[in-house]
Amino acid sequence: MENIIESIKKDLENVINLSDLNELKVKYLGKKGIITELQQQIKDLDVEQKKEFGIKLNEIRTLFNDLFSVKQEIFETALINLKLQQESIDISLPETVVKTGSKHPMTRIQEQFEDLFVSMGYTVYDGPEIETDENCFQKLNLCKGHPARDAQDTFYLENEVENYLLRSQTSTAQVRAMEENIEKGPLKIVCPGKVYRRDEDATHSHQFAQIEGLVIDENISMADLKGTLELFLKKFLGEKTEVRFRPSFFPFTEPSVEVDVTCFKCGGKGCSLCKQTGWIEVLGAGMVHPNVLEMSGYDSNKYQAFAFGTGMDRFAMFKYGITDIRTIYGNDIRFLNQFNRRDED
Ligand code: DAH
């Protein structure tokens, strides 16, 4: 036994790595290990010897385990340190510049519109850009051949089953939202999105963005419409902005109004932007025509509604000083880089 103690001490002193250390465990405590085999001899001894032998054997086992743990810890710590050293990062190296994108000016404007209307209790409703003639025109009181369709000449898609087109106005969302509302009860939505028309000059693009609003409830009047639009326009364009309502015509509203604001550029004095009038037209709106409510299943005796629609591009042009609407959709990196600011406005 004394020899064994010596050999344990020597082995554990000379061991140089973790795997050799583990082999020593097999050598002494494995199935056929030295200590294990001694253990098996106990049964052949008499009672007195058993006791003495047992105590000694335990001492040997404890000695092995203690020395083993000490070495194990040394090797494991060394391994961890090595790993830490290998994985360390040299923070003095110059950074690799990550190119970050930025929000498109129209995304910014749309988010500002959404935030404002959501704060007034509206839900944002999303409608498809490919629409049926029925939703884009007929259910908005513009039957086939109606002269008011001319102002919204759009792109038709060839299809034998349905008369599909690229929507020319977000007013189509009114129809979809009303039809989807099974209870035919109160509704308060805004629908921002792209619309398409056959137009192209500095202030018209074949693709542009509108936002539509629709509020349906009992006892809704023109006063609600006026209050809502005044609040929205002053919040968006500045408290000093004056708002003017002019009688107008839209097939889907009765009465209808067009809404002007004091010129963003000259503040109402008269300049080239407002063609010396001091006013700029920004919105179409009105009380939803009873026919429109009825066509989508609403009881027009019980419910009234107001609606409004406006071009979001014009607000972006004003806010960011953009002079040609076509640059908004041109994807020219020199234009987009000008909006490369992380702070939100
Ligand atoms: N859809 C109209 C357009 O594109 C704008 C409009 C006018 C929307 C009156 C409305 C409204 O909801 O009531 O010219």
C-alpha cells in the first residue's frame, strides 16, 4: 500500500495535461483500476484485517481524489485562460463602417400621418393597390361612363373575369372597410397608400401617395369634419396655418368641400407657389353620400359619415422643400442621401 501511495503521488505530480490526468483516473479507480482491485480483495480478509485494510484503502482513495482535483483545477483554468486569450478582441483596430439605410421621405411622412390620426383614435387600414372597378368607382357613386372618372384616368389590367385596375384613389378603402365591417356599425379609419393615375409633370407623378379618412357614427355632422381637419392641418403645418373650406363636388360626398391652407411658403401674402393667391389646396372632403353608405350595407338613416382624402406627397414636398414630385419616386441616391438622418422629425 505504501508503494501505491508513492506511485499516486509521483503520477499526479508528473502528469502534464487533462487527458493524461483522466487516464490516471482509469488507472486507479477504473473497473480494473489499482484501488478498485484492492477493494475487491477485502472480502477475502478476516474481520480485523478488513477494518484496517478498509481504513487504509479509504485514505488512499481520498489522497488520490484530492490530488486529482488540484491538478484538474489547474488544467481547466489553464484551458479557460488560453481560450480567453485566443478569443480576445483587439479594440484598437479601426471599425468596419456599417452602412445604415435611412427612411424614405414618404415613409417618414406616412408615419407622421399615422401617428397623428392614431392619437385621435383612428385605426390604420391597409387596402390593395390592385382594385376592382366596382370598389374604385362604382361603389363610390361613380357609375360606368360618369364624367368625373376622367380626372382619375388610371391603369387597367387585362383580365377576363374582373375589371381590375391600379387604384386611382385611396377612397376605395372606404368601400373595403365598410364591407368588411359585418356589424355595419361605427368606423374610424385612415388608409394611407400608393395610388396611380395617367399624369406626369413637376407636380404630378403617375404614382403618388394619398391618405384617406373615414368616420362613421350616429350624429356625425359637418362640424366634426371641420374640427378634425382644422386640428390635423394646424398640427401638421403649424398652428398659424389658416384653413378655408370651399364648396366643391365629389360624387361620393354630399355636401363636398375642398380645403385650402394659407401658403406654406409665403404665409398667405402671395408668391409663385400659391400663384399669388395666398392659398394652397390640400384636401378633398365631405359628408359621405347616402348612396355610398347604402351600397356597402350601411343604414344611411341611422348613420352619417364624413370622409377626406389628401395627397401625402404634397405634404412631403412642403416639409422637405422638394420642388419636383418625380424626384420622390426616382430612387436617385443623391436625393435619398439627403434624408440620411437618424433622428426622426
Ligand atoms: N378621392 C379624392 C381624390 O382623389 C379625394 C377625396 C375627396 C377623398 C373627397 C374623400 C372625399 O374622401 O370625401 O381626388
